[in-house]
Amino acid sequence: MDNEAKVLATYGQYIEYFLVNDVDGINSLVDYPIIYISDGHCVSLDAYPVIPDDMRKEKGWDTAIEVSTTVHGVNKTKAHVITTATQIRKDKV
């Protein structure tokens, strides 16, 4: 399996863990520290920063559909990954 296929498989597993609120599963995939970049700031993290169920409740969504992950460059130690999805509520809206 090439590096891109490995990244896609790992990221697919991450999404599955996220959607079932399995933080231990997520942590089994992550080598810490990680750098989180968002909205003009950058933070080094030593633990997963959210509880997926808490985040879903706060944002008002239940699950994600139409998940698409693309790898935009990969080598043996790093990958640039973009994932998009549609978040839906329990009533499927």
C-alpha cells in the first residue's frame, strides 16, 4: 500500500472513530504533539482537543454524510489532507 492509500485508510478510520465518539480510538491514530491551525492562530496540542459528542451537541448536528477526503501531497512522515462533509441533524435536515 502506498503512502497516499495509508493516509486515506487512517483518515477513514479517524472519521469512523469521531462519529462514534471513540476518543481512545482517535488517540490510537495520532502521534502527539500535533499542531492545530485555525482562523489565524496556531496551537500545539498534547491531547485530542474535543469530545466529539460534545462538539456535535454544541453545533446542533448528529452525524456527517457525503464525506470526501483528498490527500494533497504526502511523503513518509507528513500529509496534507482535506476532508469535507455535510453535517446533518437527527431529523436529517
